[in-house]
Amino acid sequence: MVVVQRWRVITAFALVGAATQLVWLTYAPVTTVAAAHFGVSESAIGWLANMFPLLYVVLAIPAGIALDRWFRPSLIAGAVLTAGGAALRLVGDDFAIVLIGQTVVAIAQPLVLNAITGIAGHYLDEQDRPTGIAVGTASTFAGMAAAFVLGAALPADSQLTTLTAIGTIFAAVAAVALTVELLRAGTGPATRTPTSLAALRATVGDSYVRRLCAAVFFPFGTFVALATFGQALLEPSGVSADAASIVLLVNVVAGVVGCAVIPVAVLRRGVELPAVMVGLTASAAACLLVALAPGLATGFLAFVLIGLTLLPALPIVLSMAERHTGAAEGTAAGLIWMTGNLGGLIVAGLTGLLVDRPSLAFTLCAVTTALGVPLAMRLRQPTARDATSSQ
């Protein structure tokens, strides 16, 4: 397989990864408008997004196992279900239909995101895999950014169908592109032997994989908490909703840039642990800054720093998992994503309880991020026992 064809597969996969996040957050930027349009509460609209991390926690491991056993069919199924669920939302102008469509996409999401390491492992040479994983991870944050931009550009009730249709068309085009490229490329030049059930059990019980999962629990939770409640936490310090939206958008854009650039340089130089620990420390300091001196300038600085330094930890950890687990990378990635989403549910839940006390909420985020530092320090090179357990 020529190099150009390999990267066409990665590019098509990145489009599907972006589509999952674009569809996930379709209604988040227009919650109030969507609630009025469908005649439901804002809390109900929130569940159109909240079900995604909940279902991810449940489906992460089954999706990882499916990808390890049947990579191409499982990934194609994830892409097609994403497009199908997105299209289902257009069948009727009714909240129940939209909820069903979002649920289908939420079920598909683990089949796509768990494949970030697998797509690189199957179709790229070893030296190119960190770049492939970085591109795949960055695409998910790019999809989030696109959702915020589209929500700001199409905020009116009369534009809600157009907003939904754009996400649907993008998801459909991405699904077709990935399906065509995967069928054209075959199983890939770096085809892995399907893992046995014993190997899957060993991956779940691998102490090094568990340490990788622990390392993302609190940082991932901090990002979800800030993305969910950032606007509400900045408002008491005089930051308008429009300004806060820009801050959150820049945060995600900074994350896209950070995920695309930093992991590649870090992994090629073999400085994963120092990079992760520096990122966690810088992000914790950023949260503490806005806790002590809230305002637009400090909020902007803090959220940009968090995007640049905290989010790249995810592709770095995913690359470390791919390198350690080999053929069971889908299961390992599923465990990591599951742990991250669980951290998001817990940290965001605690932050929500403090939404009326922004300084305490930002301090909580600083503490949870800082807790990731000692956990990251445990990610030394795998011991002989770790290596044996992953076989």
C-alpha cells in the first residue's frame, strides 16, 4: 500500500471522528432555543449530549473487543451508525425522534473513538503511528470546535433544522469516504492477529494499562467540567455569554493545535512522562489563576493554556497504550476512553454542585488536575511483569 493511500484512510477516519463530536454537540450551543423549539426543558436538551459519556462508560469495552476482533467491519459500522443516527433526527420535528437519533450516534461513538490507535496500528508504519494517533485525536476536538462555530452562526429557532442537516450531511460524507477507503485499502499493511479472549482478559488485567487509565481520569474530568460549566463559572466575574463562548471555542482550537503538534514531537523524542507532567502542572496552575483572579483576561489565558497543555496528554497516553498492547489496542483504548468519560461524569458533577461558587469550582479543577501528576509519575517504562501480563 502506497503512503498516500495510507494517509487517505487516516484522513477519512479523522472526518468520521470529527463527525461524532459535531453530532454529539449539535444542540449544546443552542440549548435554550432547542428547548423552546421542541417544547421541553433545557435539562432535557442537555441529555441529548449527556447520554454520550454515560453510554461510553457502558459500551467502551465491548466496542474495544469488537474492534480487536473485527476491526474494519466494526469501524465501518460505527461510521454508518453515526451517519444514520444523525439522519434520523431529520425524520420528524419531534424531541423523541431527536433523542433516538442521538442515542444511535452515542452507541456508535465508542466504535469510532476506540479505533484511534487501531487505525494507526493497522495502516501506518511504526514511526508514523504517533502522527496518526495525534491526527485522529485532534479531529475529535476539531469536531467540537465546529459544533460551537455552527451554533454561533445558526442560533435562531428557524435555523435549527439547517443546523441539524449540516451535521448530518457531514457525517454521511465522512462515513462514505471512510467506508470506501477501508474497502480499497484492505486490512492494512500492518494487519494484527485477532486477539484471543485470554489476551483480552490479560489487557483488562494489565497493571500498566490500569496506570494509563488512572492517569487520564482526573485530567479528562477537568476538561469535561470546564467545557460544561465554563460559561456559567466565568459569568459572575463579568464575562458575557458571548465572550465566554469565544473563550471556550479558543480553548478547543488550542487543543486541536496542541493535539496535532505536541504528541508527535514528544513521542519521537521519548519524553512522554515529562511532557504529560508539565502539561498537568501548567493546567492546574491555570485553573488556580482564574480561581484567584477571575476575569476575561485571566479566563482567556487559562483556557488557552489548558487547551494547549492538558488535551495533548490524551493522544500521548493512547500512543503509549498502542505501543504496549499491540493487537489488543482497541480494548486498551476503550478502557482509557471509558475511564476518561467516567472521570468527566464525576468531576463535572462535583463542579456543577459548585457552579454558584466559581472560585471553589476552579480550585476543585486545579486540585483534580494536580492529582494527575503523581498518577502520571507511575507511568515509567513497563516492568517485566507488566510486559508479561500483556501477552
